[in-house]
Amino acid sequence: MLAGKGRKAVQYELYYWPTIQGRGEFVRLALEEAGASYVDVARESGGESAMMRLLKDERIEHPPFAPPFLKAGDLFIGQTATILAFLGERHGLAPADTAGRLWAEQLQLTIMDFLQEIHDTHHPIASGLYYEDQREAARRRAADFLKFRAPKFMGYFERVLARNAVGKPHLIGADLTYPDLSLFQIVAGLRYVFPKSMARLEKHCPRVVAVHDHVAQRPRIAAYLSSSRRIPFNNEGIFRHYQELDLTQQSN
Amino acid sequence: MLAGKGRKAVQYELYYWPTIQGRGEFVRLALEEAGASYVDVARESGGESAMMRLLKDERIEHPPFAPPFLKAGDLFIGQTATILAFLGERHGLAPADTAGRLWAEQLQLTIMDFLQEIHDTHHPIASGLYYEDQREAARRRAADFLKFRAPKFMGYFERVLARNAVGKPHLIGADLTYPDLSLFQIVAGLRYVFPKSMARLEKHCPRVVAVHDHVAQRPRIAAYLSSSRRIPFNNEGIFRHYQELDLTQQSN
């Protein structure tokens, strides 16, 4: 949550692009579920310039490669999955034992791989080019993604959930962990990007959908999603809706 | 090292495609530097079938999404970066303090992002298609990679090394850590993939090259590299050499 009256001192500063959900959203969801006090720096007045200055600041001992990064006291932490492992451990959103912690990290990295492939459906050639300049390649990549890759990733998480007899609708054990929050975001994003294809895909992944629904109803997440802190999906981020890419898959 | 006469009991089983370096090589390098006893299962007789059976085995509580994965006692660990964090901590190839450990994980994930982009230069549309079926897209993606992305990543690691006054030629502190081993592999791989472009790029990244050279001379790594355990680079893995992709960058 943004710091406000009556809240304890700000614990965290999140640095991410101010107009998109992108990778930063995976961190925001963890901060919100934890009830942590944070400032979403680049969304504050002058904040984006501050972020760019920090990225170039020669005095930072551990410079991040790119946003998002998190300032936690003296620590600067970059890479979404690393930030989440850190927050998860600190705020009870990760298993306490080593095997569980490694499993959470592994699942999160697979979610990040999935996210990268979602991004690449609309930008298969270069992030620095407009979509319109790589539309034909995007059409081919999106078709392959929808036919092979999305079912493979979604089927994987469905299997993981099926094997967790203890705690459905959770990926790990009996409690919510940070990969659950990220899987929620993947489902929400895919519904925006590929509404028709996703509707078909979800029929085969009821457990994944159940994780999404459960997370959406967590009180802090529900409050967050209905607040102005949740940036709406738009066509500038990782999750973009181009109707022609959703239509490349004709089969049922 | 492969288990042999006079060696202690096998500690680890590595599962990865038997004919390529790929992501598995990053794990092999850590195992070799640690002097750990391991079996490279898929390279043994019948091992690849055993790997495929494990990937589908319903009894595995924490199923990996894809190779590489490591069996360590009762633990099954997938995702290269997670395996390396685990091995790094166990074998003194990672910083012992939290800030250092997070920094190593962050650097490793950035190396993995770099690796994915190297892969995508020859397969920008689909991993399941032949290179020849995506050659034109590959030409565009490789040109963008060589012009923008490779210099950005290499420049980043050069800056990180410049800021580590304590321990050149190391990314972190005074000692070798697992991201150094991975950065070695990136340099070795890029020299194979883009020999001409890489020769130009290295002029701007002397510290990165120094890490490569230092790692190559570590006694255990040097022994490994000259052994039959090191699979030669070839055009089936992540690092592939297609001359026409190296020639897309004309400027000096």
C-alpha cells in the first residue's frame, strides 16, 4: 500500500515503470498481500527520473540491470524472482524449510519463463521496435505459443496443483505462497491478451483457475485490485491485446 | 566428475540432454569446480530414457518443468539458477551473507536472461521449428541483439566488475562464486556463436574477458575443459554458429 496517515514508517521502495503492470506487478502483489508499507516510487511526482538516476548511480554497490528493483533498508534487490524470494521469506509468503523454499523459487522461475514467452508473442524480434514492425513474426510466434507453449506451461501448473493434495488451491503445501500470487497474475494477464484462446485453455486447467479465483478474493488483494494502485492492463506493457494474435488458433 | 574408482559415493545426479552444453553446462561447471561427485545421467547408457521417464513420473512431488534438474538425496531441483544457488551455498561457491547471496542470485538471473536472448537469435519464432524455417526473423533478431542487447548485457557485467574493487577478476567480493563460472560460459559461447562480433565487443569489456580467462585456468575447470566430459559446442544447442547471423553487424 502507499504510505499514508496512521501507517507505520515506509519499509520498502519499489522502482518500476509507472504506467504498466509488467514485471513490477508481481512484486506489488506480494507487497499488498503482505500488508507491507511501500512507496511505488516512479508513480510519485518526479519518481521516474529518480528511478533512472538510480539505475545510473555509480555509488550503488549492487546495481540492478533493469526495473523492477526494491530498496529495503540498505539492500538494493533486482530481478523479480529474487525480490519475491526475499519478500516471501520476510513476510511468511514462502515455505520455511529448504526443500519448500527451493521449490517456490523453481516454480517462480518457471512462471517468469512463461511471462517472457507471453511478452515475446508481440515482440519476437526486438523490444526496441514497434509491434507494427514485427507483426508478421508476432503472428507466427503467437500461433506457436497458443498451440504448444501455453498449454505446456498451463498443463504443468495444473499437474503441480494436482499433486499438492494438502492444500488446494495452492501450489505449495497448505498455505498461500508468492508463486500463487504470480500465477494469479499470469491468468489475469492471459485473459486480457488472448481472451478467446484463454477461454478454451482454461477448460483444461480448473485448478489453475481456482488459484486465480482464490487469490482474487484474498481481502488485501481484493482491496488492491479495486483501488487506483492497480494499473489497468494496457497495450504498453508485457500483457498486450492484439486481436489478430488471439485469432491465429482456429482449432477447438 | 564422473564417479570412478577411489572416489567417494555419488552425491548428485544431473539430468540434461546428453549431446549439448545448453543450460546443463552451467550446472556442470559448478559441479566440476566444487569437485563434487556426480553422474551425468543422460550421457550414461539408457540415461536419456531414464530422464524422460522421470519428467513424466507422477510420484515426484516437485516435478521439474524441463531439464536440467538435479537429484541431491531426496531433493529434485529444477531451473538452472535454483540449482546453482543450491550448489553454491553447499560448496562455498556463493557468498555466506544474505546481501551477497541475493546479489549472486540476481546476477545469475541476469546471466540467464542474457542466455535466453542468445538462444532466441537463432530461434525467434519457435523452438520447435528448424532454424531454416525462421531464418529471416533470426537475421533481424540477431542484428538487434548484436547492436543493442549484447553490448547492454556485457556493459552491465563490465560495470559490476569495475565496482568490485575487492576482488577482480570476480563479480562478487574476493572469491570465485558461481556467477563467475556462468559468465565464463557466456563468453565462451558467444565466441563460438558470433566470433567476429564478439572480437569487437570484447575490446570494450576487458574485465569480463579477465573473468573468462581466470575461470578457464582454475585447475579443476582446466582439467574439465580438456576432458571428454566437456561436450564440444555444436549447432544443436543454445550456442549455435550461423555465419550469416554474425555478419549482420557491419559497423566497427
